[in-house]
Amino acid sequence: MKNTPFTHLHIALGAKMAEFAGYNMPISYSGINDEHATVRSNAGVFDVSHMGEFILKGPDALDLIQRVTSNDASKLTAGKAQYSCLPNHDGGIVDDLIVYCLEENKAYMLVVNASNIEKDWNWISSFNTKGVEMHNISDKTALLAIQGPNACKMLQPLTEIDICNLTYYTFAKGVFAGVENVLISATGYTGSGGIEIYFDNSNDNAEKIWNAIFELGTPQGLKPIGLGARDTLRLEMGYCLYGNDIDDTTSPLEAGLGWITKFTKSFTNSEALHLQKQNGISRKLVGFEMVDKGIPRHGYDIKNAAGEVIGVVTSGTQAPSLGKAVGMGYVANGLNSIDSEIFVDVRGRLLKAKVVKMPFA
């Protein structure tokens, strides 16, 4: 397993560790429910240094991004970011990602999922026919997400950048905790506000920033948070997780990602996806809450009242903020509209659930 620059700190703090995307990652410290509540009500720190970062530079960088991503990156100006996906040739998704515009038309950073770093690099490189300068900086980039309603005001003393007024999906670069060239973005994955900070992990920068954050934040209730709570937080917001809710077989339109699928340009498989939009989809990703007692899990069948399979659960949990079990899954037409009654097959028992609007929280 690979380590992040913070792995030794997680172990020293007594975190429950496990393999995730090839990395030794903290799953929980004080417990998922406690950590979840901390982020919703105050602030918590996630080590997400396992994520991948690519730099694309040159006069044709935007052209390459436009051809491989579904969203319209030409709308980006310096300091703005955009959620997007990499469609494949078969109607599915290679990965979802965030595109950061470092310099308009000239330089961009793509942030991809940890498990897909090599896959995405090879995919994008296969379209690089115009000599765009590409750099995979994943191994030398550290990333911390400080999330929660109090995160920005808690950390403001560590930087002159006005992080409290960064609007959603914007970013700035500057000095943070005495470390130069830190990219600070408002692109969180929890729905509770906060920032994410990207920086070069050499020269002991990682430990320096970690210590500065906790020296300032610990007296104010800041806590380290594991990937377990990250999953319950994102699920309450209805955010997709690659490998669960979206993958190489799921269309962005089926996944409810039509809003990042812009047919004002040509991109990978755009003609087929546009045809799918015109003809309609036969299934879609929905949110549901359990009516009967039980917790839906990834891979469980979703059935109709007659016991016929009509879909599959992609994510599910007992939502800590809601006190109820919720899930997401692909459901065939006929039972995927709001308030539809569906059933989740939990170890042979058909448990009633109801399709509801997302986000759940």
C-alpha cells in the first residue's frame, strides 16, 4: 500500500486504517457518527492526498480538455473550477473530475479519483494529438479538505487570502501557514462548506501545515475525520462516488449529470449521448429512504412489489444527520419517479422504500 504524507500522523492518532484505492487511509478516529456530526456542526480535516492531479499546459490545453470532458471548460476563467466527467466510447464514464483554470486558455489542473489515476492519464494522453504539455503531479501533491460551517473562519488567521468569501467552485493561490504556492479552493464533497488545500508535499510542508491547522483549530473543536464519515456526508448530499454510483457502464444522463453534459460542443461520444437525451433513458439514478427497518448496501437488488428486479443499490447507509436509512440506485422507468414505492432485497427480505428527492440532508 502507498502512504500519503500524513499516514504516520493518522497512525499516531490511533485512526482505524484500511486500504483504499491502493493507499493506507484512515477510515475513522472517534467513530463515523461523531466525525460526521463534527463536520455538519463545526469543522473537520480529511486527508485526501490520494487523489490525482494532472497539469495541462499550452495553447491547445483547452482544446484537449474540451474534447475529453463533457462540461464546457471554455466558460472557465482563472480562479474558477468546474465539475465534469470523462465519457467513454460506450456511453459510460471513465471518471468524474474537477477542472481548475489556472490561466485562461493556457493552464489547467485536473483532479481525478485515486483509483483512476493511471487509467485517466492514459485515456487523456490518447487524445493528446496536438502536443499539450502534460504533467502528472499526483505523487508530489498533498491535499487536505477542511470541511464544516466553521472551517473558513477557523483557518482564516493562517492566510491573507479571504477564504471566507471564496464562492463555491472558485479558488485562489497564495501563502498558507507559511507555505507558499498553496491552492485553496471551495470545492468540497460534504455539503457543509469549507475549503480544500493543495500543496507541494516536499520540504516537510505537509506536517507543517497539518500542525498549524490543528494548533489553531483543536481548541475550537476541530477534529481529524476519516473516509467513513466522508462517505456518509457525501451520500446525504446525493453526491456520486465513482465505482459505486457511476462507472464505465453508467451514462451521465442516467446518473442525473445532464447538467454537466453540454451539447454545445463536440466531445467523446457526444453524438450518442445526445441521441440518448432525445430518445430518453430507460433507467435513472434515484435517491430513496427506507420505510421498513433495514440498511441498503451497494449491490443489493431493487425490486417491485411482485419481486421482480428493477434496479440495483449503488450506495446506502444509516444517515447520521437524518436518523434514517437512505440509499441511491438505478431504477427502471415506471418506478423511478418521486414517491414511487420500491423494495430493497436485504438478504432475502423485501424491505419497503420510497423514492425521494435528493439531497437527503
